[in-house]
Amino acid sequence: MTFGQQSFPRQHARTQRFSLGTPRAFTVSPDGERVSFLRSRSGTDRETLLWVLDLEDGTERIAADPQVLLGGAEEKLSAAERARRERSREFGAGVVAYATDASAELAAFSLSGRLFTCELRAGTSRELQVPGPVIDPRPSPDGRFIAYVSQGALRVVGAEGEDDRALAEPDGAEGAEGAEGAEGSGDCEVTYGLAEFVAAEEMQRYRGFWWSPESDRLLAARVDNSPVRRWWIADPAHPEAAPAQIGYPAAGTPNADVRLFVLGLDGSRTEIAWDRERYPYLARVHWSSAGAPLLLVQTRDQGGQVYLVADPADGSTRMVHADEDPAWLELFVGTPAWSPSGQLVRIADEGGARVLAVGERPLTGAQLQLRSVLDIGESDVLVQAAAGEEAARPETGEVHVYRVNELGVERISQDPGVHTAVRSGDVTVLVSSRPEQPGVRVRVLVGKGAGKQKAVIASYAEQPVIAPRVHLTEAGARRIPCAVLLPTSYTEEDGPLPVLLDPYGGPHHARVAAAHDPYLTSQWFADQGFAVVIADNRGTPGRSPAWEKAIKDNLASVVLEDQVDALHALAERFPLDLGRVAIRGWSFGGYLSGLALLRRPDVFHAAIAGAPVTDQRLYDTHYTERYLGDPNKQPQVYAENSLVTDEGLSGAAEQTRPLMIVHGLADDNVHVAHSLRLSSALLAAGRPHEVLPLSGVTHATPQEQVAENVLLLQVDFLKRSLGMV
């Protein structure tokens, strides 16, 4: 095997999984004249620029160029900004995020911890001299002010750079200087305007402050991290460096204390009051001109939630809706929110379906499985959804954009694929990933409903050197969604192939998608001589609430049962050699890989477990307790669903299947302690295994050389383990 050769692994790593050069983060101006977006100059350039598409003539222009704004200097990130990007899985450089005023005339963003604004119509940018490092700057709706976070304080400055001041400063055991030091490791005693760890990692709430529609005050989260237990992340390759301290809320331990304040530009301060002991999770905040501030707060076990309307004048709240579920309640992007007429818009599990409700009336039924709300218009709601279990024509792996109102449902995206959209008024940016084409196609549509194509936003992503050969299907009595990939050159005369299962298998991410790029790595493994199988077991999203919630208190056996059932069912239709079966995965997929090898060595003959969660007690509160409850009340449930317990290792000493464990030593999401504890337990059980530690690597592997060689090492291990060399 030649390491570093120009090949798919090198291209895959160099392009950051073909994400570089892809347009994203679209904003449509309400007047329908402009679309702002982010994109790098090429498919191998990490530096992202802010662009504007002028719809009148269809031309694209650069609005903000980091090289120009920084004078060619290398970008420097604060540790707090690095931690924020790790939570959002952002591995680019340059302008990686921006926010605009209500008219999309003024944008704000940070570079190297400095604050910049951009006049989007003119395409001119300037730096505002403010205290740094700057995090998450956001213009007021009227464009007169910029709010941002620095050193744990929420600050505001005039759009011309005048009258910079703090609206709320850290008020705990540490002041501003200490706050930045703690933020540097992703932790801070008290902050204003930032999302706490579990909000950003698990709730998809990445922000901690919200402007009022009148631009005269803000809602700001006050996060006190002092109750959270401290962990340390060391870099063994650099023993001279002090370990980084982080606050990590492991299952069954205290969370950060989160409160919410109304902060006026006039210096006023009012706390929003709700039963925080019963509903400690601040899951969503919405404040628009259609109504008063709207909050969604959840119980610790996520079995109950209430929608609250807040009075910004006195801080009081009143409930407008409540939900309960014996398993758990999901959170959805884009909800809750107000419609222009002041009705509550939400996604709910009702009657066995995941439906869109406006007011108290469901507007969709079992034919659709709602995923998110994309836009709320005067006469309709734009949503993203998959076909439900009762759909007349199931579409394996397809996700579409629909327009919903009281008259019915209209599908906006017509081609097979995975689609999403951004809309303002009559302009819709439709982003499509399709099975037959690499990358994404971005079309700007103008008009009511589906509209007519006005422009196409170019993608500069590289063309992959391979093309997937994907068979989308369903398997077994439960109709498990599956994808099967064979070697590009495979013919029937080649006979049965060694099998590689390549799942994720966990909540919130389905691997089986009607798209091209998600299968590139799997196809590369197939071209090394494997039949690659991807199965979306119960617990993965997109099917039905019952499908997703079947894993409650039983994470391990349910997902493993479906993987085995899918494998055996597919062997009746595809050339699978069941005498040589391996499995690989990362994160939850790594957990699933270890689980498969340890509990079903009769089925699986080798496994690669990347960044696996091996001890459920060591993963975070919001995620783990949603599925397994409180470990202090249900210790047996945690033992049965972990790999390092007696239950998890029950068959380890009786078999010697090859196992490779891969883990980044700087991982602050799934700490390397998971892999170290598994390795120790396997050693104690007399179970041989391999461990590949990745120095300086976090939960993802954005480093080009590391990402490339990890793929090559995996193939080498699999071929050795299955007798293919």
C-alpha cells in the first residue's frame, strides 16, 4: 500500500469530503433583489468568502474577501471560537458564518476574532474597532447596531463603530479575563449570549442572543457553567503543554444553569421567569414582529415541554401549548415560531405521524414525515419532509421540499434526491443533492409555489474521481432502508464478495439517502473488493415516530438486531459472502461496530470502531438521558447498553475477532476515555485488539494527511482480518 498517493483518499481529504467550493448559508433579501451566500474559490481552498448574487442580471460578486480584509495575514482563532466551530462541525476558514439585518442590506461576521461589517448592496466591507475576540456578531433588524460576544460579555456597537458598550458582563466567580481563559477550552463560569455545550451539541441551538423586532433590546441567555463537572484533555504528544480544562455534563451529572434576560439598549435588565427546576432546558427562542417572545422549554428527561409567551416588560410568561411523550420529544429546526397572523407553528407527533400544526390544527398527515420548517409565509409554510409510512409511493432515501397551507400540500422539489430550501417572499433558493450527479445543484426560483428558474448559483466543488454504484432498497420484514454498493468492475462471474457494513445507525442521521456524495467513501471501499452494505436501523430518522423511538431504554439490541436482519435479507438478493463480514463506523457507528463484534461474533468477523461511545455514562446529558434515562435511577439500562460493562463484554473472552479502535486524543465530544476504557476491558478479558490514537485530532478528522491515511489503514486492516491478502 502506498501512502500519500494521488487517489480518492487524498482527494477526499484535500476537499474536506468534497464540501469545499460548495455554496451554502443562503440569505434572500426581502426585496427579492439579492441572494447572499458563502463559498470558497475552489474545491481545495479552505478559505470561505461572502458572495452576492444580483438577481436582476444573474451576476455573482465577492462581497467580503478574507485575504483583502486581513491584508494577507494568517487567520488566528481564539480557543472559544475553535470550540464553537467544533460544536457546529465547521472546519473551513475565512468567513464561515454571517448574519444580516432584516432587509439583508448589512452583514456582520468575524475574522481572526475581529468584527467586520459588509454593505451587501454595494459590496464594501470595513472593520469596526471593538474589544475581541469577537464571537457571533449579529446586526439589529434595523441595521443600526451590531451585537456580539467577547470575553463572555454581550456587547453592542453602532453600525458605524460608535458607542461600543457591554450590555451584560460575566458576573460569577470569574471576570472577563478569566472568562476568556475558560472559554479557551470551551468552558466559562458565566457567559452572556453564548449557547451552552448541550444546546450547541445536541439541541441545534448554536446561538445565545436574539434581537427584538424593534431593535431596542435583546433576549440573552446567561449560562453559569460552575455546576458542570470539569474534565481535562491532554495532548500526550506535547507533554510540555498544560491540559485543556472543559466543562462536560456527562449523563446523570449537573448541567449548566441557564437563565434568560431582556437587555435593553438603555441599560434596563429584566429576567424572564419560568419553572426552571421543572423545565431546565431552554431549547428554542423565537422573537419576530408577529408576536411576543416565544420559548420552548423541556424537562430534563425530555418527556415534557411547554411553549411559553414571554412579556419582555415584566419577565412573566404564560403557557400557550404543552406536549408530553412517554419516550421523548424531538426538537425541530425552524419551530416553534409565529405565523404572520400570530398562530403558533410547530411540528408534533400526532396519530403516529410527524405533522405540521398551525394553531391547533394539523395541516399534514401520515403521508409525510416532517423534518423541519424552512419558511413561514403569509399564506403557506415551506417545509422539508420525507414520505411517511402511509405514503402511496415510498421513496427510499428521498427528502423533499413542500409548500403547505389549509388547501393542501404541494411538492416544490420534483427530481429524485435530497432537497432543502431558503425562501423570502417569492424567491426560493432550492438546494438539491441528486443520485446521478456529484455535489449540489443550487437554483434560484422566482414566483408563487414552485416558481420559475431565475438563476443557478455555481458550485466550485471538485469532481470525485469515482462514481457510486448504488442499489437503494428495503430489507426484511421491517422494510429496513438499505443501500448496497458493489465494486465498479463487478460481474456475476466474480461470485460472492466479502461484506463490509458501513452504518451510522444512530439518531438524527440517516445514511441511506437518494444522493451521490454520501456514498463516495463507501464506493471506494467497495472498489477494494467488498460488497458494502448500509442499513438505517430503527432509531434513525425519517420513517415514523414509532420507528425512531423503538430504541428507548434498548439502544444496543434494537440497532444490532436490525443490522443483522438487513444483512441476512440482502444476502438472498446480492452476492454477499456471509463467512467474511466486517463492520466499520465512527461515533455512534463506532459504538455499533464494537457492539456487533462483541455481541454477535457469529455474524461479524472484524470491526473498526472509530471514536466509539463505549460507556454511556460518559456521554452528555441531553443526548444520553433522552434514550436511556437517568443513570442514577436506571444503572442496569446503562450497563446493558455499554460496551465496557460485564454485560457489554459478555462474549469477549470466548472469541478473538480482530478489532481496530481509532480515536482522536483531542476529542471533546466523545472523550478518548471511551476507547481507553474499552481497550483496558478487552485486555483484562484477554481479547487482542489494535488501537490507533490520533494526536491533536478532535471528533472529526479535518487534517488532510490524517484523514487520508486513516482510510488507507482501515482497508489494510480489513483485508488482513478477512484473509484478503
